Amino acid sequence: MTAILSLKDATLSLDGNAGRVDILHGISLDVEKGRSLALVGPSGSGKSSLLMLMGGLERLSGGTITALGQDLTAMNEDALARFRRASMGIVFQSFHLIPTMTALENVATPLELAGDKDAFAKAEVELETVGLSHRISHYPSQMSGGEQQRVALARAMVVRPQILLADEPTGNLDETNGNAIMELLFELQARDGATLVLVTHSNALASRCDSVIRLRENRIDESQT
Amino acid sequence: MSIALASRFARRELRGGLRGFRIFLACLALGVAAIAAVGTVRASIEAGLAREGAALLGGDAELELTYRFASEQERAWMAQNAEQVSEVADFRSMAVVGDERGLTQVKAVDTFYPLIGEVGLEPALPIALALGEQSVLPGAVMERVLKDRLGLEIGGVFKLGTQEFRLTAVLVDEPDGAGGGFGLGPRIIVLRDALKGSGLLESGTLFSSKYRLRLPENSNLDALSKEADEAFAQSGLRWRDGRNGAPGVAQFVDRLGAFLVLVGLSGLAVGGVGVSAAVNSYLKGKTSVIATLRTLGAERAVIFQTYFIQIGVLSLLGIAIGLALGAAAPLALAPLITERLPIPAAFAIYPKPLFEAAVYGVFTALIFTTWPLSRTENIRAATLFRDAGQSGARLPAVRYIIATAALVAALLALASWFSGTTFLTLWTAGGIMGALVLLVLAAHLIRFVARKIAPWARGRASLRWALGSISGPREEAVSVVLSLGLGLSVLAAVGQIDGNLRGAIARDLPSVAPSYFFVDIQKDQMPSYLERLNNEPAVSRIDSAPMLRGIITQINGKPASEIAGDHWVLEGDRGITYSTELPDNTRLLDGTWWAPDYAGPPLVSFAAEEAEEMNIALGDTVTVNILGRDFTATVSSFREVDFSTAGIGFIMSMNPSALSGAPHSFISTVYATPESEARILRDLSTTFPNITAIRVGDAIERVASVLAGLAAAVSYGAAATLLTGFLVLIGASAAGEQARTFEAAILRTLGATRRSILTSFALRAAILGGCAGAVALGAGILGGWAVSTFIMETSYEVIWSNALTIVLGGILATMLSGLAFAWRPLTVRPAQILRSQE
């Protein structure tokens, strides 16, 4: 199998008020195409930061990271943005919908950025897929948390990404809504054959992934397949 | 492609409404409105002057001479080119009724007057009838102020020189009144023929004669003007025509308007600070949206354009509101303004001033928003995970710094072009930028000081919280000091300059100035005039000198303007004297005075300071046209001439043999005790009815009132700046409200009373307002001192009443805006705030 995401000796340090802080240290891993990987570990262990590195949202302090065969460390901010909109979907714990846009506009945005003329038609279909065809003209503030996360999921998947990154997507939802979102997430991943990297605190969710990496004190503590 | 996409995103964002942009809009609108309103009033006056040009001039064209009437040759030229010519003589004199005397500006006219327009009289009479013979005496009309001063009724009799006149009507509208320039006394109009035998307008008397021409239709004014200049310029004859009927007024309005627009620019600069703060605050609220867009693959250009378009649309809206207000306000106030203006104004909507204001608005918006907008590029997608939004360099990318600098340079170039004075523009811009830098430094200094002295305030909770919040990470101190400081600085500078200037004129001058100027004393009257005054014990000093008036036409055989540019000495005619000896109180700085019996070619002693400014050196020749005759004299010495004491001072003094043959009169200053002034005036004007007395105190009052008007106009401009500053202040207070609410909730949870929290808010506002006021005062004092010392060359002293008002005003304004936003922090229940933060 081919590694779609690959990190070699990845290190992340950030400047904070208290000086330079090591966030991740010596991380090396490969994620294969179409597989799912769960990142677990205690708070502050660096799970979300690792996800950010994979998405090109954060810059490595050392080491290398390649995605779909491209060296993310060699790309500038705009090249990374173009890479993300072509190949990646990202779902956040806090949804991060744009409040001034309707559900439809939120979902259509990545397609519009890519210059897709059918952006709105495709977005409508995607919203139908996540069960929100009746909510397309609603603004985020007019929707429940579960509905907002469905919109966020539709927005992530509408570009048919090869890599789907999800940062505790159920963290802000109750159990029923959380379960529903996870079902949808795995369903859409399977539909498009996307590679999924999921940050979670839930062992149950992690166990549904093909492999699990446990982080502890900024390093990989354990890797299970 | 990216522009279209950015426009779509911007449109969606703007659907959120204008919340958070009210201050932004108000700042821009107010700044633009002030400039548009000043420009519209200026354009209205200019249009009024242009429309009424011929009436203001009293004819299609005018030829003016100084203290002589036109020669036969000149009259022939006028008769050949004009359909009709009207002759007017203008001079100062004394109107006398019994013991009452009033200085007056007499207009002696012929029966054709006025060629254009109508004289407004009360009761309404034709001017010809009013000036005609009334019960044996010639008729006259005068302004109401003089009639009241003399206690005269319609039908009453008064004297000009030795001639009696009967007052037939009150002069309420003089169509050519604004074209004549600054007069020291109210107007009287009489027929010139009626002055024969009055002793006035005798040889050597100071007067000007004006020949108003009614020209045939389709006359070529340019060609006629050129012909008149070529034929008569050397004889001192000056041409004006209806295209610019009141050039002095037009120039004054133009200059004052340009200056007020520049004062308005300082308001726009303050507004720019508010605009910048509003954009910063808006973009802070949009950090997660921008980060989300970055996550979804938006490039930096798309993000920048998205917000640039939004801010651009809002800026255009603010500018449009400003233009509407700026155009509408003068129209609405037109009746009020017209009533107070001594000159005509045609109020309408004029595109040029609105365009000018719009351009200033656009440039200000661009300059003050480019910087915060550029920061959108620094917002990274990782902000969604952690507070990394403003990570990286605080300065924007070099291209934005270059763009901002280029915009500032372009704005300055445009302002120079619009105002027509690069010098004034650069000084104003330098002043604004200098004040802004000073205010930012002062704000940082107060934060530093607050941090340093905070430990001293332990045990005084309210003061410690106030100092803590000033020195804390929020930028409130900078916003407050900057927003209020600039407006207060302009106001303080105007107050200090105006106070000192008026002080110098009204307070200092009378102590060194003479009581009276007497002019038009005939040579044969001088011995008895001096004898009377020498016998008067209340008189401490008498200075007198022969006086002629002439125009400098050439320097070293070349047109004077080629050598001396547009120096004020070349503007119109100047007084010239002659003297055998160097006067007692005069100091020779260079060269030598002529021998008492010198009878060679004419020599002239020139005022040293003016000579240097005019590039005149010893040995140069100066040609002066006096009474139509050229006198060329060699500069033989330079004298120190002090004009600041309002005594006799001549730019040029010649050797006696050069001038004594020319007809002339004498001028004299008399220094006497204030209580004797009226008696001396009565005695002299009864004995010598032809001479004119100018009470220096009256002239000083007149000048002081003109200056007061100017200072008021500038103060209105500064008030607009201050109002904008207050708006910015409100914006800053509003922006800090959320943080203050949270702070208050925590403090109340810890047991603080509302009173102690309110005290802390008030203390914070007072400290910041006091700081803004103190910096403004410093800037004002510096400006006042610089203008007084280097430009006005008077002594300077701090005007403490103005200083105190500025500092107290700063404190009051900051407290008002701060406390207006203290209500919510003090009234909301802490639990409500703390829960929402979780």
C-alpha cells in the first residue's frame, strides 16, 4: 500500500509567553491511502497539533511531511491553501461555519474557491446527503449544534477530498448527535475512499479506525493496527 | 477570478449589517462633510463674486490711480474704448456734527454712479436725488453706524472739511462696496462736485481715483487689459475687470478656504484613526472566519480582497453620507450665512468642492485601512486551534508599507494642488503627523508610567485598577490619547496663537502706539499744527514726516517682480518720505546717509529687512512711480524700520531735493494721555478741517475684530476635528465595553462594590483625558510660541485660561464617553457574564 501521508522525525515548537514550548517531538508515521487512523491521548499530548501539521495548517520546526507525494514543508501559505482545497477536507470540534453565510453558501465555498461553476448544485446535493436539504438557506445561528456539524461535514466532503482530517468532531455534541455524526463521517469516508485521520478522546471511536496512535508527552507512545 | 469571488464573499459578509461600523461611517462622514461644507461655502462665495463681478467693481472694467486724477491722455484712451466712464474718488476724512467727529471713508462720485447695480438707501430714493441739492446744501448718504455715532437724523447737517452736507438717506447697500478693500471708517457718498471748496482732495491729499468703464458688448477684456497695461502701467494706472471684481476679497476667501480645508484634513486624520481602529476591531472579530477560509483553501489575495471590498464599500458609503451632509448643510444654512456675509454668495451644489472632499475621503480611507487590512494576510488557519492569528511580524508586508507611503505622498500632492499652497500644505501635514507621533509616544509613556507607579497605589484599589487597565495589554490608552489629542492640539494652538496675537494688538500695542495718526496736513499748515501741539501739555511726543505715495515699478531697470517676486511691498502703492537728516529714532545698518546739502541724483534709504527679502543691495536702483512720474533713485543705505509700534515707518526715504518739488502732504503721529485725546482731536479738526484723524485705538479694535473672526473660523474647523475625535473616543470606549464588563464581573465576584468600580473607571478616564489634554497643551504652546516668535515677531506668553480649558476639556470628554459605557459593566449580573465566558 502507498502512504498518502508521511511524517519523518517531525518536530513542532512554538513561541509562547513563557518561552519556546515543544509541542511535538520526533514524530514519524505513514498513513496509507483509504485507511483510517485515530490519534488518541491525554489533553495537551499534541493530537490536534499533529492533525494541524498533516493539514498544512501549522509549520514544522524540524523533519518532513509529505501528503499525496508532495512535500508540504516546501510549500508557501498560498500553495498550501490550494493543496488543501484540492485534496483535503477538515472538520473541527467547534464547527467553524462562517456565520454570515447560509448552510448552502458555507458548503459551496471550497468549490467556489476552486473555481467550480457547479458549486451550488454540488453543495445542495451534499447537504441532501447529510440530511439537511430543508436547511440550505439557514444561517449557522439558526441551526442546532448537530446540524451545524453536519453542514461542516458536508463542506469538508463536497470537494471529494482524498484526505479527511477530523478534530474531535463530536466534542461539542451530545451522545445521540455525536453518534449520528460519526456514522455519517465513516459513511462518507467509505463512499469516497478517503483517508481519514481522526482526533478523539473516545476509545470506542478509535477502535472503529484501522489503526490507532497514542500520543503521550509530545511523542508517539504506542501504535496499534 | 479572485476579484469576482472576493466580491461574492464580501457581499455575504456585508449581509451581517453595519453593526460595528457606525463609528467608522460617522468618522469618515464627518471629516468629509466638514471639508465639503467649507469647499461649498468657498465655491458659493466665489460664484457670487464672479456673478456680481461687474457690480462689485462698479463697471465692466476699472482703472485706478493713486492720489491723482487721470491725465488727458488717459481720459482720451478711456473715452475711446468705453461707452461710458464714471469717475469716483475714494479717501478718508472726518465727518463733523457740532463737537462730534467720526472717521469716514468718503466716496466722491459723479452723476453716472453707479454704472452697474443700484445703491440701496433708506428711505428708498434714487441715488441721484439723494445726492442732489437739498434746501441749499448738497445731499449725502452715510452708513447707519456713522449716523448713530454722530447723533444725526435724516435731514440733519454735517461737515466734510469746510463743506456742509445734508443727510438724505441711510446707505444700506453699496453695490461696489466689497471691491474697495479694508476701510477704516464707515462710508459716506457725496457728489465730487460738492467737495469743491471743502479743502479736501487738494494737491498732495491721499486719495485714489477710480474710473469705471461701461464697455461695448463683446469687448475683448484680455486685449483691453493688455493695452491698458502696456500704455499706462508705468504711470501707476491699474486695470481690473468684472471677471474678478473684488480680487482682494476673492484672494482672501480662497486663502482662508484653503486653510480651513487643511484644518478639515486634520479632522479627517483623526477620523482616520477611528476608521483604522474600527477596521482593526472588525477584523479581530473576523479572525476565525478568515482562518476558516484559509483552511478551506482561500489564498491570501482572496482574503485581502474580500475585506478590502467590504471596507471599500463602507468607505464609499461613509464618503457619500459626508458629501450629502457637506453639500446640504451650507444650502440649509444659506440664509443665515448670506445675512452675515458682506459679499454676495450663490449657494448651490458645486461639483468641484464635493469632488475634492471625496478625493480626500477616499485617500484617507485607503491610508488608514490598508495597514489593518494587510494583517489579514498574517492570519493563519492554525488560529482555529490556538490563538495564532496575529503571530509573526507586527509590521505589514513591505508592499503595503510602500503603498501607504505612496498614498500619503499622493494625498499631499493633491492637497497642495487643491489648496494652491504647497508651503501651507506641507506645514499642516507636518504638524498633523508630528502631533500624531507625539501623541502615540505620549500614550506609550503614560502606559509606562502607569506600570511603574502601580505598586505605589497598593491599598487604593480603585486607583490600582485604573493604573492597571491603562498599562495593560489593551491599546485603549493609545486610542484615547490619539483620538482626542489631535483635535485638542489644533484648538490649543489656535487659542494660544489667537490669544497672543490679540494680546499683542489690544494689550501691548496701545502702550507704545500713538494716540492719533493725522494725515493730509498741508505743508503750509505744518508750522501752526506743530505749534498748537507743542503748547499742549498732555502731548508727550509728536512725529511728523512728509508723505507721498508711489508704486515700485522697476529694480535695476527690470520689472520689480522679476527681482523681488510677489513681495508685499510691490502690492499696490507704498508711502515714501524724504528727510535731510537721519531721524532721531532711526538706526542706519549699512551705507551712508546723504549730506544735508546733497542735490545730486536721487538717493534712497531702504528698510533693511524688506530690502534683503526683495534682493536689493546697496548701489541698486529703484524706480518709483509717483503721481504718474517715474523717480529712479540709487539705494545708498539700509535702515532699521520697526512697524510693530504702529508709529510712522516708511519703506523708502529719499533725499529732499529728489521729492520736495512733488505735490505732497504731511503725516503726523501724536502721543498723548488718553483723557486728552478727545480735546486734542476737537481742537485740531476745528482749526484744520481738511485733515483726517485716525484714532489708533479704533484701528486696533477693527484689526482685532477681523482677527477674532478669523480665529473663530479656524476654531470651527478645529471643533469639527474635536467632534470627530470624540466620536473616535466613543468608538474606543464601545470597543472596550466587553472587556470592562468582564473585568467588572470578576471584581464584583471578588467583592468590589459598584462604586469602587465606577471610581476606577472615572480615574482611568480622567488620567487618559488629562494626558491627552496635557500633550495637546504642549503642542499648542509650542505652536503658539513658534508662530508668535518667528512669524508675528511678538513676545509670547501662555494663555492660561485657554490652557486650563483644553486640559479640563480633555478630562471631561474622556470621562463622558467612558462613563457612558460604564452602565452595562455595572448593571449586568456577574453570573450572566461569567457563564457566557465558559
